[in-house]
Amino acid sequence: MSNGSTFPPHRRLRGTLLLVLAAVVVVSLGGWLLWRAWGDGGPPGTGRPTAGGSSDAAAGGKKGAGSGGTAAPGDRLKGRTVLLDPGHNPHNRDHGREIGRLVDIGTGRKECDTTGTATDDGYAEASFTLDVARRARTLLQHEGAKVIFTQDGDRPYGPCVDERAAAGNKAHADAAVSIHADGSAAGNRGFHVILPARVSAGPADTSAIVGPARKLGERLAGRFATATGSARSNYIGGGTGLDTRSDLGGLNLSHVPKVFIECGNMRDPKDAAQLTDAGWREKAARGITAGITDFLTR
């Protein structure tokens, strides 16, 4: 028998197990210390806070389409109601007696409606207003708005101007725009927006809407000019593109912010060339939509 110590197999196995257990403890302790050095967020790339205080998880989180939590396109006008009033009616010309009857507009009595104007080539204002209004409706609905029409070519005539105002009132519209094109002399060019005057007579009382309607008109004029490239009227408004009137039933009888826009002069050849162009009408619809959206979101 030698002086060197030899352990039985069962004791050697127990020693090996003890060594393995000690190694596990050391490795675990080292890992815990390293984790503490990284911070409670774990190692980089797994949500660890950055120097700016935001985590990778937060940076990849859901955000609004605009910075600062602004609403995404498609939501900007959610919960808002817009009335679009396509001026006149393509069928008015067949109902002269009906549209010729007088209605009370507060400051007097005026025809229920008129046929509107047309270009020298016969493109009717009523066709223009419907086309632009339908294009604007699509764009406004894309922004989440509820859009109401006073007529969609689905009536035998009209409606009368007092009914047009009543439609916006009944809907509690947040904004209302009546779409038109003018019939002035050749050489008179550009667009203008008609604002309601302060009126308090008979069924008319615009005192509550004069201020908001002016803001709507200003935003509409600015956005329309940008979208279409058209100049403000050279014959109405003194270069501002804004005109205030007290003789329009659609404005006098409105209880909601409402304006008219005369998109151009159908009797001027250069303006007529724009008004009859489908691409330009799409720009007009975008300008109207942008103006309404600007008014309702600022």
C-alpha cells in the first residue's frame, strides 16, 4: 500500500458534484452582477433605457401619424359634421315656376333658387358645383368627417335657399360651404369667398356665426389659392378674396358657420378653361377640403 490517498469511487463522485455546484454559484453570481451593471432594463437591445431616457420598446411603440400626438390622416375630422351645398341644381331649368316662388330670407324675399350661370360653351354652373362637391366629399370622408349634401342631383329642383340653410342647422354642422362659380363679365377673374353680414331681422340672426364664419372664409381662401394656384378676385373684395353680403338666404338663415365660395368666373375664357378642366376641379376640391380642415383643427 502506498502513502498516496486514494478515494473510493462514491467519494470521488461526490467531490466532483461539489465542484460543479460551486462553479454554478460563481457563474450565477457573476451574471447577476453584470445584469445589475446594465440596469433593470436588461442588456442593450432588449429595452434598456438609453441616455435620453426612452427605451427601445418605447421608441418602437405606437405613435400618432403626426408628432406630438396629432391625429393621423383619416382621423383629423372624426366626429365632425360638414355640410356641402352644391349651388343650384341641374334640373332647375325645367322648373321655372317652382324655383321662382319667393321665400323669406330675413332682409327681404328672394327666389327659391335660380338656374345659375354657364360657360360660353354651355358647361353649367350646377354641373360644376356638383362635381367639385362630390370630389370634396370623398376627401373629407377620408379625413373622418360626416358629410351632408343639400342636394346630390337627386331632386327635381332646388332645394330653396331657406331649405339649404335649414339642412346645416338640422345637422348641427361644424362648418358649411356653398360651392358656386360666378357669371361676371369677361376680364373679371379669380375666386372669392362670401361671408355673412351681421343680420337680425325676421327669421335671420347671424350674430352667433359672423365671427366663426369669417375664420372659415379666411382659411378657405388661403388654402384654395394654394391648392389651385388661382388668384383672388380682381373685381370683388379689393384683392382680399373676401366679400360680405346680407342678401343671401343661405347665409342669413344659417345658425352654423357658413360661407359661399365662387371658384372662378365662368364667363371669362381663361377662368372657364380652368373650371371645365377635371384636373383643376380636383385641385379646387382639395383646396376646399384643406380650408375646412384647417378651420376645424386649429
